Amino acid sequence: MAQNFGITVPAPHAGLPHRAPVRYLVVIDSGSGMVARLFLANRELVNEFDASAPEVANAVAGLKPVPGALGPEWDQALRAHSLLERVGAQVYTLAA
């Protein structure tokens, strides 16, 4: 008789590699307010949320932002934003 009391035992975890750590946090105007966007090192968008969230302040504490996201490396990642919005963006590089 099984010792699982009729509850299905979960499958073992797959040995898949973890997602790469977030490398950049970009605070940018989205037209309706400031948003924080998290990107991997290859500029792939991971998440987007309100820039006024306390987690943003915690994540960038002690970091100095690079003003503007005008380089060609940001063209694809920030294609939905205007040139003016990209000029006003603050790009934080997070510890790896």
C-alpha cells in the first residue's frame, strides 16, 4: 500500500538550465507614466512594471544610471518608445 494517502506524488524537477540573471533596469516614460523594464544581457525583455514600486528603489540603490538609451543595442528592445522617451530614459546596470 502506498504511503501517499491518495495524493499524487509530483513529478521530479526537470534538469533544465535556469534563466540568465537580469542585467539592465531601464526607467522610461511610457506615455501614461514611468515604467521600469527589466532586460537580460542580450536586451531581451523579462518584465515591466510601475517605476514607482518600492522594488525599483531597492534594486537601484547605490547605482548610478546612464542617461538615455540611444545606442543601437537598445533599438530593438525599446522600439515601442519615441526618441524623446529614449532620451529621458535612465539605464541601470545591475550586478551579475
